[in-house]
Amino acid sequence: MCGIVGIAGKSPVNQELYDALTMLQHRGQDAAGIVTFNEGRLFLRKDNGMVRDVFHTRHMLRLVGNFGIGHVRYPTAGSSSSAEAQPFYVNSPYGLTLAHNGNLTNAHEIANDLFKTDLRHINTDSDSEVLLNVFAHELQELGQIQPTEKEVFDAVAAVHKRCKGAYAVVAMITGYGLLGFRDPNGIRPILYGERETPKGKEYIIASESVAITSLGYTVVRDLAPGEAIFINNEGQLFTRQCAEKPKLTPCIFEYVYFARPDSRMDNVSVYKSRLRMGEKLAAKIKREWGENHDIDVVIPIPDTSRTAALELANNLNVKYREGFMKNRYIGRTFIMPGQSQRKKSVRQKLSPVDLEFQGKNVLLVDDSIVRGTTCKEIIQMARDVGARKVYFASAAPPVRYPNVYGIDMPAKTELIAHGNTVEQICALIGADGLIFQDLEDLVACAREGNPELVDFDCSVFTGEYVTGDIDDAYLQRLEQSRNDGAKSKKVENVTIDLANVQE
């Protein structure tokens, strides 16, 4: 999962790109990058680390220009090397820079074609570099000295025909303008906004509405699946549907976990959808555990479960308490390589308030259960500080299948719900009771905000992949390349390389 932003301004955009990336930091904490354009030249800064660590004053002063794009990343494809930080750049044609959120499911096949047929070299394992080179090749094939919006959109249409998977993209065509486009299934979010200034209208494209509104822009709308938007250097905006059979199937996990609650996606309030998740979950608890349950207090696992937990507590008519204090300087645990590292990180990240647990029957609420490592540790922490009983509720259904569209859940053998019943999962995490959201209820929670939303990508719950190109062989290859063992090996290789440099 990543965050992207692009700005076509009338004044320098470096500070606004930086500010937008800080608003999208939750979407990726592994690397950050910004590239701007000014007087025929590109200015790039990218590296591993969080936004505040990658960009210092000396870097910001060099990022001159009124057009630019930015990216925050955590790795799902490729490695964690700083060479794979985005945006990516390719010289021909025109000079193209690109930042991407999502995952191409046919990246390996395309990379072979790029080398053998298109005569293009791929320098990393990143599918974003593959996507950039596909777009570059298709734009170059049109053979225009000065590309217009027609050629740009024709190249995007060709990308849609070649690339499968999930992708929301911002790109700059040096000297010509800013481009954004979305995959034909609309899996990953992307929307744009505008604002009037004394110098003229400015535009912004971003992953989430909060990055737009926080900078004083007004959200115009989400890009439709398969749609592209292009703002040329004169500030003229053009849009076109570039896919033959677009269908809106956004990733439902955005509403469960990834997006900020103050964002809107596909015209749905993330906050309101999470409130509804709490309502639905409370209703299920009443049905299955009875109106006379013995829950004394509802405690969320911070941060994303707070909204659902509060509404759940209200509907159950029990106390809501903040029982865990969060250390915000520890990264997300489920994207860390290795179970032991995740386990250690949980107790560094969360500290219990013992008075909220002592002698009580506690219902802990989390947004989801992926590997189970985190919730098992948290349940034990609750017992250690005196909880009498510890129940656990998930605002999402059991995650039983790998994600192939840009969320780091690649290996089904590492998912605690794969092949296990609810009762077995309950025993594995050490809870006194466990309840999951029903999928139909979860879909209803998101759909209620926008009746035009019919389908969602729910593949992590159902194993049904909306792009229609995923089979067992693909999932096996994915697991071999991106399971904990493979990640640990990559970390070891990076460590060896650093040691060689130091020597």
C-alpha cells in the first residue's frame, strides 16, 4: 500500500507536496520521494524513511517548480531497497516520472516483453518501474514531437490493455503536464481537487481526500475506474475514459483499515462506514452472545478500530475506555518481516492502562485479524494486568486468502484464519470468546454511503479476485517470493551489502 500525490500549481509546490505526503504517511512508512519540474529540468529527492526524515531544508530548497508528484511507500513487490523508492524516472520519451499505488499481477510477464520486444531495461524488481516503462513505450510508439492530451490518453488506454492488477498513478510528462489514472476495476483510490488563486486555478491529484482538503483545495470527485486526467502546462484540464469495460470494485480493506477516517473514497465517508461496522458488530454480538452478555468494558486496539469500537460500545450499552496507550514511533506490525519481530514490536507499541482491565470482562476490538500475532500478544497483555475474561471482536471478516493488489498479505500459510474455524482461531489467540464481522454486513457498511457502489474487491475474505487472472500457480509463486522467509533473506542481503560498503 502506498500514497500518491501530484500538484499542478501556479507557484512553487514543494512545501505542499511535503504537507500532502505527511497526510498520507499512514499509507507507507518505508520510503518517500518528491520530484518537481522547473525550466526544463527535473529535481528529485527520495530515500528510505518517513517523510520528516527524508526531506530536510537543503532538499526542499532544491525542489523548485510549479509542477510535481510525491509518493510514500511500503513494499509489497520488490524489496525495501532505497533504489525502489519512488517516483521513478525514465528519459525517453520526453522525460517521464511516475508514482504508483497498487500491484501489477502480470508484472513478470510484462518485464520480459519490455526487454525482448520493447527493448527497455528494468533496473529493479518494482512493478512500478514496469508500469512506467509500459506507459513510456506506448507514448513513444505514437511518435509525436509534442504530445497532446489525445496522445497521452491513447497511451493510457494501451497501458490498460497490457497491465492487469491494481494501480492508481500520478505521472509527469516533462514540459507538458501532470497525469493521473486509475485501473479499469478502480481497486485503488485516487481523486482530484482544485482551488482558485490570484494567479489562476490549481489542481491536485491524491490517494485520499484528506490530502486535498488539508491544503485548502476543494475535492471535485474520484476518478472513475479506467479514467485518466491530464493537466497541461497551461493549466487546462482534460479527462477521458480510457478502458473498454470499466467496473468499479474498490478494495473494501481501505474502509476497514488503510484509509484515514477523515477521508472520503468513492463518495463514501470512511468514518461513517466504520461507525456502521460497530453497529453491525454489536447486533451480531447480541444475536450470538445474547442480550445478557457479561462484557463490562469495550477497549479498542488503537488507532483504526476506535470508531467502530465506540459505536459498538454505545449499541451494547457498556462502557468504552481507552485501555492501551500507543507509542507512535513504532511501525505497523503486520508489515514487519518475521513473526518474532512483530511480537517484540507489539509490546513496544502498546502499553496497557491496568486500572481499565483489573477484575473486568473486557471486549477488545480490532479492525481485523491477519496473522494473529498482534492480537495474541495483546490478549496476554490484558490478562497480565488483571483482566478476568478477554473477549475479542474483529470489525472485518476472517482474512483467509492472500492479497495480490498491493496489501502485504501474500502468504496464505501465514494467515491465522486460513484453514481454521472461528473456534480454532479463538483458541490460537487465547481469547475467551471471538466474533467476526459478517461479510454481507461489512459490504453494507461501505455501500450505504454510495448506493451506486455495487461490488467491492473482497478477495482477502472470499478468495475471488476481481481481475480474473489469479490462479493457484500465481499464489504459490507469490508466497515463495514474499513470505516471511523471503523477506528475511532480503533483509540479510541488504545487511551484507551495507557491511561491504562499510568495509
